[in-house]
Amino acid sequence: MLANYIPILIFLTISLVMGIAFFVIGYFIGPILPDSEKTSPYECGFEAFEDARMKFDVRYYLVAILFIIFDLEIAFFIPWAVALRELGMVGFWAMMIFLAVLVIGFIYEWRKGALEWQ
């Protein structure tokens, strides 16, 4: 029974050793020459000009939420496509309803102008 877990243990050990090794190698090989340019705060290609607690535009959050929604949509496609033969027509139509709801949401966001950057 314990022999079944040996490959997993070997994989985890190798992953841990490689992760630590990459950090150590990067520390010794990489240049460590801090200057004012490297240590300055950098955000979106320009210098910070206000307090970090300033209000963000709502469109920033809308785009982030839209990305998460449509990214999750693609993540649901993979197991659905793998199991489509076993699911049959019920599974097919369930996915079509899921896609229809997402497309309606996408069209709504598009009409509201959430995808426009001004």
C-alpha cells in the first residue's frame, strides 16, 4: 500500500529540491547591484503620483472580473470535452445553456461599454 505513494513522494522531493536550487543559483549568479532606479516604486510604466490608497476606476475591476469569468469558462470546457461521449445529448445541451448565459452576459457588458478604454 505504501509503495503506491513512492512515485508521488519522489516527485514532491524532486520538485522541492529543484525549486530551492533555482532560488540559490539565481541568488549567486544574478547581479545584486541595487540602485535608485531598481528600488524605486514602479507601477504601470510611470512613477507613482498619489497615495497608494487612492480610488481605482471601476472599469479596472470590471475587466478583471470579466477576465476571471471567461477564463473559468474555458476551464469548464476541458472536462466537458473529455467526458462528452459519456454525457450524451444532456451534457451537450447543458453546456449550450451554460454558454448561452455567458454570451448574454458578454453582450450585456459589451453594450454597457465595460470593454471600452477611454
